Amino acid sequence: MKDEIQDTKNFIQELSEVLYNYITGIAPSGMEFILHIVIKIGLLIGIFLIIDFILKLIINSSSRFFHNQEKYPILNSIKASKVTNSLAHFIALTIVGGIQSFIFTGHLPSTTFFIVRMVNLGLVLIVAGMLYRSLTAFRNYFVIKQDFYNIMALNAISETVKILGIFIFSIVGICVIFGIKGSTIVGSLGAITAVLVLVFRDTILGFVTGIHVATSKSLKVGDWVSIPKYSIEGNIADISLLTTKINNFDKTISTIPTYDLLTTEIKNLQVMSESNTRRIKKSIYFNINSFKFLNDEEIERLKDINLISDYLESKIIELKKEKESLEHKDKIINGRQLTNIGVFRYYAQRYIENDPDIDQEGAMMVRQLDITPQGLPLEIYCFANDSKWEHFEQIQADIFDHLLVASKEFDLQVMQVSIKV
């Protein structure tokens, strides 16, 4: 076996001798070095492409047996990111680097020295590409697993690794090309550390924010958010190292610094969307001068309203029993009385409780707020059972359309600003 290998090596070297003599014979005077470099690199590239093609064919053919993403998520992630191609490149270039020393031996050693450095530089670039594609493979894996929080953390890490990788591999590439020791360049970085920190300030803040948001699981791509500082409301489209894009509901796109996710108040409304409920919290302002006690005639008239008829019957009986023991019971102000605003408040409560568009398991109340110069606010607080914006607005409008008109039945006056012409 050793003899066969030696014979093969001798045969290749004889061909190399013939090739060297041929190139030397046709090369113009003074151009031998350049012509040797061009032809040698051309031959090595040809050998590299052949080996690389064979390796990729073998690797990609074998991956066809693992096409099921759910069953083989790791293998599919690697295939989609083309890490296998980088691996084939690395193996092929390593083989080329190993055989070039005895293919081109004994002739113009300076060209061999140049080729070795080019091969080493190629290996550095391939390793850099392989690391970058490995990050993509991790991201593909989490996409298959639908793990959006880890995707966000990986985005922050990968962007940082890209920047540091470009910096580090640039140094390594310079060292390979010019034969400089890496320690010489790295040792000089201490003097400019402060400058680097200043230049990459936003990068560092974005990295920290991405890790924090992912670990706290407070936000993810696709979440419906509101940012009062910028008057933004929409869905997060992308969270990168430096910027976060938000698709606003008015079809515009807003971009904010990613570190604002850590330093700015952000309302995450996604829970509301996922539960398919949305809060209604809105008030009707009534003129206090329209409030009054209800007399027997008015109570009888309101008994025809189905939602409050039972309530009025029970209240009348209850109040009559209380008045029997009171002095001056004929005076309406003595003792408890029914008021038009109080009965309307109960009516509004019963109305939302019987509305099929209101979430019956959520909080439901009709309450008075502090009196304002515009009147007494009567607030409706409940949750619509449809969080879709247009449906929610329709449900809310239907409720207040009804209550605003129904208030007239109770002789209540809704406040509105009068404009003097």
C-alpha cells in the first residue's frame, strides 16, 4: 500500500515537473511568478470544486431521509441553514491544502508560501461562515419549536456575535495574510477599550435588553403592544439588536431603539387578544340638575321596563316597610328613596349583564366617578368577548347608543358642550 501511495506521489510530482517547465517556457520574462500563482490557484480551485461537489452530494443525499421537521427538528434546522455546505467547504479546502505541498514541490517555493497563506485565509472565512450559519440553525430550530422567547434571545446574541465575529475574524485574517502574531494586535486593544465601549454603546444595550426581554418573557414578535411615550399601538414585527419594528394599526411602521423596551413603559395587550376579550371603560356624563326622587306615578311607569320591573317591585316593598316606623313619613326626603339616576344605574348594570356580546365571566360594573365640572360620570366597566378592533368598537358603540337614548326614559339629561355662535 505504501509503495502504491509513493508511486502516485511520484507520478504527480513528474506531472508537476512537466507543468513547471511548460509554464516557464511560455511565461514572458519577469512574469513567471504571477503566471505560476494564477495557474496553481486555478488548478487548486478546480480540485476544490470537484471535492466540494462530491461531498455536498453525499451529505445532501443522506439528508433526504430526515425531511420530517417534527421528528428530526435538529437535522432539518442544520440543513435549512446550510451548515453542511460549510462543512463540505472546510473538508474540501483542508484536503486541497494538504495535497498542494507535494503537487507543487521544489519550484518557486515563494509561490507555495503564498498559496498556503491563501488556503489558511480561506479556512478562516469558511469557519466564520460556519459559525454564522450555526446561529441560523439554532434560530431555525426554535422556529420549528415555536419558542419565540428563545428566538428573541438568540437574535440579540447572534447580532452581537456577528459584530464581534467580524472584528475577531478580521484580526485573524490580517494575521494570516501578513504573518503577524495575533497577540501583537490583541495586546494593543487595551488602549482603545473605552472608545470601543462608546462606539458599541447601543449594541451593548440592545444585547442586554434582548436577553432581559427573552428571559422575563414579557414581549415577543407578534405581540400587540402600546407605547404611550411615542403614541404607538400595533404588533411587534421584529426585534433586532439595535432596533425594534412595530406595525401600527394605521398601516405605518414605527422603529424604536431596542433598549427602549427596557427603559420605556410598554403595555403588552397580547393577553387580551389571546383571551379574545377587550375591556370597555367609558363614561356618560349626566347633568346633576336632572337628578330627582321618583314619585309613585314615575315608578309605575318604569315598571314596564322588563329589566328593572322585579327590582322596582322589591324596592317598593322594602322602602314601605322602612317608612312605617318613620316620623313625617309623608315628607319624601325622609328615609331612603328611589332616584332616577340610581334606577338607571341598576338598569345599565342589568343591560350589560344580559348583553351576549359581553364576557359574563369578567368584571362587570356600572359605577359613579368623582363629580366634575362637566357633570357626574357614570362609568361602564366590562369586557367585550371579541378583541378584534372593528368588532370591539361595534359592541361598545351599540351599548352606549342604547344607554344614551334609554336615559331619556328616566328623565336624565346627558351633558354636552354648547357652542355659542
